[in-house]
Amino acid sequence: MAMKIHNYMEDMAADKLEEILSEKDDICKCQKCRFDMIVWALNHLPPKYVVTEKGRMYTKLIEQDVQFRVDIVKELTKAVLRVSRNPSH
């Protein structure tokens, strides 16, 4: 079985972005803008690489930390504002 390296932060950012966008009606939510928002935020957040299911579970525990979640929301909010002001499509 081949191991795959995965940045778990991608999953967390994508999930949280959907929550943020569900509360906004006045911005573009096309796939290109969504990707731009996630990429911008990920470039400003520390990666959380996992290889095993055990690593994934440990990272899920870290996800419960309030400051960790605040940091993700903060960077995603910046990304949404930045991309919505200047969409690349």
C-alpha cells in the first residue's frame, strides 16, 4: 500500500471557507474564486502534513484548539476580502 502525504490544513480551510461563504451573498463564489481564496489562506497558514490515519486523528485534536480555529478563520476572511475585491476571472 502506497502512503500519501496530505496537508490536512487544506481540508480544514476548505470546510471553513464553505461556512464563511454561506454567510455572504455579495461576492463571487465560482470555483476559481474559491480556489484563489483557499490558496491565499493556505499560503498564510502553517501546513499540517499527515501520512497515517493516526496523524490525521492527532491533527483533528489540534483542530479543537480555539486559537488554531481563530487563525484559520482570520486568514480565510482576509482571503475572501482580497479575492472578492479583485477576482482573477
